[in-house]
Amino acid sequence: MKTIALLLMLLIVGGQGNSKKLATLPEVEKPGIILVKNGKLFIGDSTVKLHFYSMKDFRYVKQITSKGEGPGELKNPPLFTIHPNYIFLFSSKKCAYFTRDGDYDREFIIKNIRFNEVYPVKENFVALKPGMNKRNDSSYSDISIYTRTKDNEFEFQKEVYYLERPPDKISGGKRDYLVIRDYLGIIVQEDKIYIGDSSRGLFAAVFDADGREIHRVNLWKMDKIKISEEYKKYFMERIKRNSSYNIVKSMYNIIIPEYFPGFYRFAVDNGKVYFLTYLKKDDKREIIIADFKGSPPKRAYVPWVDNDAYINFSIENDKFYYIAENDEEEVWELHMVEIK
């Protein structure tokens, strides 16, 4: 009954206008995370470069970082966030600050704990740390607030969110490995912490800089999206092309679940949360838009880009920006479609 009620209250919005090409990006080799914010475009490249463009005229401003171990250099592609006063990058255990214009400022190495994600929030940091519970062989993800000491160690202050996953099943002497898993993500904006958890359906919560929950969006689980046999076949073929496939196969039972998780990724902008789901319509993907005030959610459709799930998107002012490859010219392009 809840599912039917939600479908009835969902407002169908356009979001299916023509995609508009904005710029050609010859500097980009293997794009990953992109972010459009306040007239600036940032593109993280898997070659460990972070590209900086102006959205006014799509002028290439500069390459912010590169591969290496020196000041401002990183070993692995960074996660990054844009603060009004600086640009913050995190890679492995290095935290680096750059000015708003992309100039190197300072950095430090976290000495005592290894995190998957780290973001500054006011004078502290919010960080995601995975782990294993030896008592029951389950895994967990812990999102907590830490302070930084003078010796660059992180001291625990408060747990913000904790997610425990059941242990993987074991059959035939091998552990089952789910290749499509639930998503847990963090976004930090204006000293607020947003957390999205697909294991709870369409769920996102916002916390203040001290880790106190302010609001949440908790849309009950809608009809589950079944993973088609065609998609399973495509996904397995893709896995088999990986050079480490034989090693993984010898150690794990590769399992594709029956249903997709609640959503693939989420974004936050202007007090609204955007859930990018796995539902496909023609060549577009469903996006559910909600806010933290309890207004009825809306549904739109945005470009799928490829037959595979992707993270190359950013949302600002109800505009969906994404990276697509021009196969004929072998160059990446920035596109935009309005979510109406």
C-alpha cells in the first residue's frame, strides 16, 4: 500500500529535454568525479589529475594536481570538495588544500588511521572508515567526526552514522561476492554533512557540523527493480575482461543479486536531494527529487550515457551536467540537460 501511495503522490516532471553539448574537454583522459559549483567545473581524472575549468566560457584554468609524492602531488585519484574559501583534496592518507584559484596552499598526512573518505567540516573532519567485526565476520562502515592533533593524528569525537552488513555466505569452500552492492555516500556542503544509504531505500539524512541530525528524507522502499538476464550477461562479460578475473573466480563465488539497490548515487543542491536510481526508460535513467521539508517527491529522467552505471555527473540549480565520450573524435565532452 505504501508503494502505491508513493507512486500516486510522485509528481512527474520533465527532465527529458534535449541534452545540450556545452564544451569539448581535450585535457581529460579518463574522467571520474565531476563537480559544477559557483561558475566553476572540476573534473577528477583517473590519471590522478584534477582539471579546473571556468563555466562562464569553458576556459581551461589549470591542472590542480598530478601523480607523485611531492607537495600538491598524489599517488591515487583524489576525492575532493569545494569550500567557499578553498579546495580540499583527499587521497590515500594525504589531505591537501588549494586556494579558490587552484593554487597549492598546504597539506598534511594522517598518521594513525586509514580512511576511505575524509572531508573538512568547520574546524574538524568527517571521515568514513570500513572494517570487519571479528565476532560475527560481518563488515561495517563507520562515519564519524574527528579532530586533528598537532602531530597530524586524528582523534575520534563523535559517531555520525554506522552501517553493519551481514557476513557473506560461504558455499563450495568459497565466499560469495556480490558485484552490485548497496551504496553509502557522504557529501559535505556549507558545513553540513549529508549521508545517503541505499540499503534503507531512498534514504538521506543531514547532520550539522557537530554530528547532530537535522532532517532526513526516508522514502519507503518502492517496487524493487529486477536485474534483467540481459544486464547480468553484459555485466559478467565485462567482469571477465578484467585481468584479475581468474584470480577472483578462484577465491569467490561471483554473485549478481536478483534486484538492484534502492539507488545508485545521490546529489544535494539548494536544499534538495536527488536520488539516481537504476530504473531505465528508453535511453534515460530515473532520478527522484525530494527535499528535507516533506514536500511530495518528484520524478524525472536524465541521460543514461552508457549501458553501464556512471558517476560522471553533477547537479546545480536543477541542471544535470555529465561527461560523455565522442567516439568519432575520441574526445570527452561536457553536456547538460535541465531537470524541469
